[in-house]
Amino acid sequence: MKKHNFYAGPSILSEYTINKTAEAVHNFADMGLSLLEISHRSKQFQAVMDEAQALVKELLNIPDGYSVLFLGGGASLQFCMVPMNLLATKAAYINTGTWATNAIKEARLFGDVEVVASSEDANFSYIPKDFTIPADVDYFHYTSNNTIYGTETRVDPDVNVPLVCDMSSDIFSRPIDVSKYSIIYAGAQKNLAPAGVTLVIVKDDALGKVERAIPTMLDYRTHIKKGSMFNTPPVLPIYSALMTLRYYKELGGIAEMEKLDLKKAGVLYDAIDSSKMFVGTVTDPADRSIMNVCFVMTPEFKELEKDFVSFCDERGIVGIKGHRSVGGFRASLYNAMPLESVEVLVDAMRDFEKKHS
Ligand SMILES: *Cc1c(COP(=O)(O)O)cnc(C)c1O
């Protein structure tokens, strides 16, 4: 039986992506060779890179003056590459969770970091709203979707300094105004491809403003100059990313993805809100993530949380155990997740509640 996959990352990919990747592993571009055993300099792979970059630009409506890169090292390497390339004296960060905390830690290695707001006081269960960004910072960094805590910022903020965003777990879930950003980065393993590649969108003229020596591989300009082919890129996840991007385009683009995502999240949040057993962990409904839905059982039923995980398991629902720093449950509803799987989860919640009331 095909499982209902609610894992947070690596996570569900479309069947289209997985099937097309499997085909290319056996016979890539009719070369009679596997994607895994050919040169990344072949014209067939160059075509993959070119189309993947072009489709990211098309789907996200990226204006001229930006480069699209596929880099190694995960989103976590961007925590250091961003300040290494942009931080001359001071940067501003907002702390909305574990990933933001990690990004702040790395930035401190390169200059002054002002944390303009934090929701750590309430275990990151909300997005701080009232804060001021000093006008003299080199950039402001935020995390659009807090994968572990289930909070999300779904508008591109207006700020008076260069803007940088970690969109690892919600990129391609809504149209974005790329022109507001200097750098957007996203580890691929949540809404794009298998682990091993990070999508980076960088505004070319944001670079070259720091004095420090930057190691070749960590300098965005190296990769921009060479079209993301300075060294051997992660060919397999890039190929899978291209398949996912084609799939998004086929489905009608990112505005269409957003409609489907809002619908799926709506079904699950409605079930949580109408339940006496389950309760959401995010305090303000406006901050609720449509990608990662976090919920727990009310104190009265708390001891049944373990049982619910096995109850789900019997129905082929996997990956809903919450992150250890929040507890309870987290259902990740990435783009590839079908509405039917969300309905199976909601039915399981209703049946479990009925059984115990
Ligand atoms: C998963 C995740 C990361 C970490 O990504 P890696 O590719 O494992 O380094 C960073 N930020 C966010 C928002 C994430 O969801």
C-alpha cells in the first residue's frame, strides 16, 4: 500500500518527479547511459541545468539582474555564505525558530548581528510583529516558514534595507515578489527535490560590497560566472528539481500551487479547530503555516498521543510525530501532498476522537 507521507523533510515528492528520475537513472536522455555515470559537461546535462534555471525564473517571475544557482551544502551552508558575502559591518535578524537561531549563530562569525525580535519566549509559537530594523545594517534576514514550529510569514516584507530569506520549506507555495530580495535560498528537500542541492536566487549587484577574502567555493560570484557549473554540481537532485518544476508548470504554475496548498491546510486546520481532542500550537491563526501544521492533544487526552501515532500507522499515515521541541504532531503538507491524504488524516482524527469520547 502506498503510504500517506507527512514527513517534514526530506519529504514527499510527486510521483511524476520520482518516476522520471528513476527513468533517467536507467537511461538518461536516450543516451543509453545512466544520469549517474555521464559528464556534467555533456550537452544533455547542460540542457537540464539551463532548463531548470529558466523554469525557476519563469515560475517565480524573477526580474533581470538575478542569478539562479544550484549549490551543495544544504540551506545550512547558506547560513554562513550569506554573511560571508554580504555582511560588512552589521546585519539584522529575526529569531523565529531553530533554523533562524542557527543562521544568527553563523552570522555572528562575520560581524555585528542585531536580533530585532524573537519569539523564543513562547517556544516560537508566533511571529513577532513589532520591531524596527536599523537603517544602517547591510541586510535583514528572516525565515519565511518555521518548519519545526508551524509558523509562516506569507507576505514579502517591505523593508528599507537589503532583504534575505530562508525559504527552505515554503518556496513554490505562493507567488513571491523576488524584486524585494537580495538573496533567497532554499534547501531542495522540502518542496523541490531529493536532498543534496540548495536553490539560491541572488541579485547580482548585491555582491562585491565586502572587503574580506572569500574562499572560491563560498563566493556566489564564482558560481554566477560559471552558470552554477564551476565544479561538479549535484546532478541527480538537479534533474529531479527540473522534473518537479515541469510538474508545477504543468499544474498551472505557483498561483495554482498556492490554491491547492491553502485548500489542503484549510481542511486540516478546520478539523483541528472543530475538535475537542486536538488543539493547534500556533497562537495567532494568521501565523499558521500552510506547509507544516503543528498540533497537540488537550491536557485531558494528552496520554493518548502515542496511541494516535500507532492508530495512524495502521491506516498508512506516516511522519506525523511532532518535532521533539514542540511535541504532539506535525503534518507537513508540501506541494506534492494530495488532498486525499489530508482527508485520510482528518478521518483518522475524527474516528480516534469518537473512539475515546
Ligand atoms: C530544513 C531546513 C533547513 C536546513 O536545511 P539543510 O539543507 O538540512 O541544511 C534550514 N531552514 C529551514 C527553514 C528548513 O526547513
